[in-house]
Amino acid sequence: MKANYSAYYHFPEKGGSLMLSTAFLLVLGSGFLHSVWNLFTKRSLDKNVFLWLCQLVGIVLMVPWAIALWDGSHLSSNGWWIIAAAAALHGIYTILLAAAYSIGDLSQVYPIMRGTSPLLVPLIGVTLLNEQLTFAGFLGVVCIVIGIVALSNIKFGGAGASLRAPLFALAVGLCIASYIVVDKLALGYVPAIVLNTITTAGNLLALTPAVIRSKGMKRELRHNGTIMLLCGLIAPGGYLIFLYALSLGLVSLLAPMREIGTVFGTLMGIFILHEKQGKQRIWSSVLITGGVIVLGLWG
């Protein structure tokens, strides 16, 4: 039996300007929080250990809430497979994320992986589902592609090693696009907090082998213990803020706006981590963000 959890959220047909303004502020806050925990991940000593401990904190915080909303009788065998697929995709995403930040700059990797997902979804719709892009949507796609290519810093005739970080970032973006689709299906069987808890557990399991091999738990706790507690709170918290914002306005309007976090992440990498190619990466991230917003609103 497939459960319908739309009753957990209220979607008003019309909202006033105050409600819409509140939704925009929440979405911007969600994007900012997302970029913050990515900044701390990049600054960590061992990315796998840091992310593993953050997932552990997140699970501890979410489990009581998830248990309160859990109703296993509504899960069919098909639902279990969908939720397992969601957990697996999130786990692969986390492994690739750790790898991307181990070899690439925040101001390079973050915009690429955040821009890839909004780019892939409409392209799949056009090529496989016979959907159409407006002229504005086409311009949005072009802006995203130019921004990603500029951030990739492709050096023709040079060593291929320069492409490792962008390729990992693209793989992360592909995982994001994939788990968004599967998560949407999974939400038909369980509430968002339950799904979030299960996928976080998937992240934890996926990172465990690398954490055991690294033997860097004590060192990471000594240097970043407090920060990991903070990230374990803001990572799921930022996403739940976004879900609440969606209850105040249209997803087609608000979802693209969350990608403003791309610019936040780029600025943090340049001004906090002192990463190079500042001007190029700033305009590239603005181009990607602008393309995502245009594509989402008018594509």
C-alpha cells in the first residue's frame, strides 16, 4: 500500500507578498547553510572521516523524530526497493563528494556539482521525453555549460590530471540529479524526515570502509570535533528549512533560487580558503547560478 504524505505539509494556493518573501529568505538561508557545511568539509583533514562523523551526528538528531513518524505498514516491497536505491545513491554521492574535495578547490568543485543537476534534468526531458525548451531555457543551458567549462580550467594539450577534480564534481552532480528523482518517488512511501534519516544512514555505511582504512578518527575529532557537531546539525537542518519554504510557495519558483548557494560557496573558497583564480571563478559561479534560475523559472 502506497502512503500519501502530502497531509504532513500545507501548500497554500495563494500566498501574500510577506509569505513569498519569507519563503525566499528561507531558501537563501538553506543555500547558505549548504555552502557552509561544504566549506567545513573542504577544510577538514580527512574528508571521509569528517563526513562520516557528521552523518553520525545527523542520525542521532533525526532518529527520534523519524521514529515518531514511522509507519512501516505502509511500505510495500516496491517501496523498500525505492528507499534502498535512494540510500545507495546518497552513499555514492558522499563518497564522490569526499574524493572531489580531496583533490579540488571549493570554489571550483562546488559550482560544478551544484550546476550539473539542474542542467541534466531539462536535457534529459528534451532528449528522452520529447519536452521542449524555451529560448530563455536554451540561454540558461548555455550559461550553465559556459560556467562549468570555465571552472573546469581545461588545458588543451596539457596533462589530463587537471580534469580530475571537475570530473569528480560532474559525477557528484550526476548523483544529485539521480537521487532527486528517486527521493521524489520515495516520498510517496515515507515522510521526508524518515527518508532523510535512512539516506544519512546510507552515507554512513558507504563511508565506513574508507574511515576504517584511514585510522584518522582521533586526529579529526581533536581538530574538528566541535565543527562536526555543527555540520551534523546544519546539513539536515538546511534541507528541512528548504522543505518548509516549499510549503510557502511554488517549487518551480523556489528550487532554482536555492542554487544561490553556488555563489556563497565560491566566495567562501576565495576569501576564506584563499583559493586562486578568484575573478574567473566568481563570474563563472554567477553565470551558473543565473543559468539555473533562468532555466528553472522560464525554461
